[in-house]
Amino acid sequence: MSKFLSYEDRLIIAQMLKDNASFGAIGKQLGKDRTTIAKEIKKYSYDKKSGRPGYPYNPCKHRSTCKTKDLCGNDCTHKSAYKCSLCSECTLHCPDFKEDICSIKSKPPYVCNGCSELDKCTLMKRLYDPADAHERAYAIISESRTGILSNEDDIARINEIISPLVKNGQSLHQIYLNNVDDLMCSEKTLYNYVDAQLFDVRNIDLPRKVKYRPRYKKAEFKVDRGCRIGRNYQDYLKYMSEHPEATTVQLDTVIGRVGGKCLLTLHFVESSLMLAFLRDANTSGSVIRIINAIDKVLGKATFNQLFPVILTDNGSEFSNPKEIEYRKSIPCLRTRVFYCDPSAPYQKGSCEVNHELIRRILPKGTSFDELTQEDIFLMMNHINSYKRKKLNDRSPYEVFSFYYGEDLLKKLGCSPVAAENIILKPKLLKK
């Protein structure tokens, strides 16, 4: 028998809570210990601010006797001709507000499901919903089976120890023996991290590993789930709803041949302008260096204006969001990084669509090893000068120039190309 509760089990829990059954009775019905039921309800119940028909949410102790009027003056958006306690925002402005907390939530069953006053109550309610509980429990189980155990700070700390020594020709085994107390992980873990390209060094930098052919195909190494806490796609939507004036820049990677050079692309959604930068390897360090270089070229104020929000995927090259979000000088915070959901590239669809233009010039399987950054600037100038129907038949270069000025485009390495000279074929970069 599975040790996890099923959806049917949670339906039974909800029904028995409504009937005011005890934890022991519910556990006996499901064949579980009573503490299991208590933990389930405490963990997956949620608070809900709701009133009753004709009365909004109001947790004030004086709600039934209060006759106060005109708390907000003429600026009230929910004005009541009778009294302010009928307004959902009266508690935010009233100096006499004192919160009334129901005692039911402080003792078993800790939820209001079986309360006889539930339909009449205007206080904060604590509810257990079987569908919501099952979805949250499944998400936690799924997350616990993915990713790595270290967080981004641990990765950065280990990287500072091993990368300089590997570059001096030392093996990971030698480094591990001499720094075992500082690394606080196994030698095998170090090799896994290098395989996943989480450090500044790669397998090609290891003295002997490149001599061996892999015995089997390894499973995909997933990014640490810890770096996505507070930065997932739902957090992104919430942040954008609270800051509607913020613009989004989408980051992604375009791969050449596996193991070779690749591109970091930065797509300004508002104008469809895309920047691309050549990298020697698809690592987190290479992304951070490019972001730092752009920050230095543009200046702090301009960078903060252009990059208020960054949306990217779950690739390992974007697994150190703190280094992207913060600079080492004041003002430290320069952007906010958020991640799309796994296997959901459509959440940054405008960037993916723009990659199709890059693939016209650099088809899949093309090696980027012989290209220079000047070649990439040339390619992007042609792409950014290409007029788009969604921009009212203007080019991304023209739209971005209208919003921010042409001088800023020059700092970013962009220049216009006449319509009759635009080439979106591989011959553009043929030398």
C-alpha cells in the first residue's frame, strides 16, 4: 500500500472534517495514524479572506457594533451610505481596528470546514480543499525528485575552490583530497557538477577525463530547484501584475555544435530587438560575464531601465540568478530574474520565434567555432533591420530607437541596414 495519500483519501478527509469527525476517526477510516491526518490538514490547508452574502471580509472585533462613516473622505472607491464596516477596505484606514481571530484555528481540527457558522462568518477562514491539497502534495513530491541538493551559493563557493586549481592542471581527485573539509560533498558530485557545466571549468579542462569514451548516456542533469524558489512563472505573472510598467527581456541560448561555441540571446519583448553574444561554452559564468559587461557599458541607471525583468528557461547556464540580479556596487539590485515552467518554451514565445531568423543564417548543426563577435553583430543588424508586421511594418531597430534613442543602440553594438541590403541566408557570414 502506498504511503502517500491518494485523491480519494483526501476527499474522505474533507467529507469527515465537514462532519466534525476527529483525527483518530479519520485515520481509522483510511488506515493511517491520526498524526498523519493532522499533518496533512496543517500542511495543505490555506487561509481565505471572504465574507458572507451582503457583507465583505471584515476581521474587526467591532464589526457588529461599529457605526463609523466617511473614514476615507471623498477619496473612497467603495463608499457605503450606511456605514464603513460594509466596505472591504475599512480595516485598512480605521485607527480603532483590532483583529478578531477565531479560536477554532488554534485547536483541532485547525480548519473551518465543519463550522456551523461558516456561511455567516466574515473573519479569516482556514480551509482544507482536497483538490488543492492533492495538487500541492503532488508538486512537492515531484520537486523532491528533481534537481541537485546544493543551492546557488554552495555552487559558487565550490567553484571558487576547484576552478583555479583545475586550470593549474590539478585533477579533481587531487583537489578533493586536499580540500575535502571545505568542499563538503563527494568526489563523484564534483564530476557531476562539471558534467552539468555549473562551474567555470569543463570536462575538456580535466587532464584525463577527455581520454575516456562515456560508457552510457547519462540522464539529463537538472538545474537546482532552489534557484527557482520565488522566481517561477507564477511569481513572474504576479510581479508583472504588481508592476505593469516593467518591461521584460527574455534570455535564451542558441547552440551550435555540441561542446562548441554558442550564443546568448537577449530579446526585448516590447520592441522585438534581439542582441546576441558569442560564448566559448554554455556555462553560468559566461552568462554572468556578459551581463556584467553590458552593465558596465550602459551604466547603472540605463541598465536598470532596460532590464527591469528577465525571463529565461531552466537551463544550467541560468542557474545562478543572484549573480545576474545583483552587482557589487550600489545600487546593488539591477534586475529581477524569473524562470519559465519546465518544458514550456511558449511562455517566452517571442524569443523562440526570433530564433527562427537566426536559424535562417546559422542552420541547426552549424558550428559557431569559426565565428567572431563581429560576425554576430553583423547578423543581428540584418535581423533587427527586418521589418515586422506586428510592429506596424517597422523594424525592431526603429522601434527601439523611438523608445530609447539611437545612441543607446550604438552602445549595444547595433547599426541599421538598408532594406535592399538585408540578407537572411547563410551566405551573409561566408568569408
